[in-house]
Amino acid sequence: MTKEIFPKLDVYHDVSSRSAAMNMALDEALLETATLPLVRCYRWNHPALSFGYFGRLADVTGYANERDLVRRWTGGGVVLHGDDLTYSVVIPASAELFAASPRSIYAAIHAALRNAMVALGHHEVVAAVIDRRADVRDAGYNGHCFARPVPADVMVNGRKVAGAAQRRTRRGLLQQGSVQQINLPNDLAERFAQELSANGNKRKIDTELLHRARELVERKYGTREWLQRR
């Protein structure tokens, strides 16, 4: 194990499968209340599609009959959810790493994820190195996050298997990520948390967090206005 990036870490293994809107709301509720860095790994109760804050609903409406659609608070492209390992990392503003650049935080979290995958037998995992001179608006790019690697994404055999997006506020930083297009070890979430910090404290989603998340679903993530804002 390499040196962990957090001295202490709250670890939420969210065993309950939840709606797309509720998953997004819980991540925001955790950002509002976190006093220590935390990681939450979670599932979806129905095939879902999340798209970035700056994305357009018109680009994903074709999936509406087969997947729950939700706009993320973070940026990035289109991500299909269902069988993936989905996680959020929250870094409160009081944490030392919050002062680092978003790009270096992205790279550090993906390095921990890569190390976890290597430790569990995926020896061909590498960090993506992208030619910054290339036009990111590649011909044929369809807006799907996993169709276009960016620097520090996790790759296997030339294929992107882990990507993420961020949101930074005065309270802290939220990184939402997904691991897919690979056989996922059952203990990947646990190993990932260990790579983030050797001092992990297991936590549960309590009633207060659930109450706040439900408020955010009703006011934001579950509303047509939020979905249609662009």
C-alpha cells in the first residue's frame, strides 16, 4: 500500500440501493455536513443515467424509457449506471488536501483507486496520459464519459474503466466517480477505502442525513426544473 492521502477517513458502504435522485441528494447532504474526508460507495435501484451539471437534457432523452435520468451537481459527461461501482469522495474545506488543485486531487483519488485494483489482481491498470494538444472535441465523441479518457483516468488495455467529476464549494470538494467495463472484485470498495486512508471509520447513513437528502430530492434532484435547466 502506498502512503494514504487522508490521515483519517469516514467510510460509508451504503448497502441500500437507491434511486438516482436520492443518490445525488445524499452526496450533496454529505458535502454539507462532513467534518472529515469521507468516501461513500453505493448502488442504484434501477438502471440509471447521470449527466453533468452543464449537460443538456435533450442529449439524453432517448434513454428515458429504459433508465432513470438525473442531472449531477458535478460536471463531466454522460455516465450509465447499474452494474458499476459508484463512489463519492468528500473533502471538507478544513482538510489539508482541500488546498490542492482540483486536478491534483482527481489524480490522487484515482491513484488510490488504481492501487486498489492492482492489489486485487488487475495488473494492467495504468493512469491515462493524454496529449493536451489534442482537440477534446473529437469527431464522433458522443458525450459519454467513458468514451473519452482525460488525464489521470484509470485504464485497462487501452480502455477507460474509471472516470469522475467534481464540484467545489466553500464547504468542500465533492468528487463523484464510477468504475465499470471491467470485472469488479467484491472487495474493491473496501480496498479503495484502505488506499485512501489506513485510519478508516465505518459509518452508516443515519436518519438525519436521509431527511436532508429527501429534502434535496423534493426541491432539486427529483424535480423537472432541475432536469431541464439546460
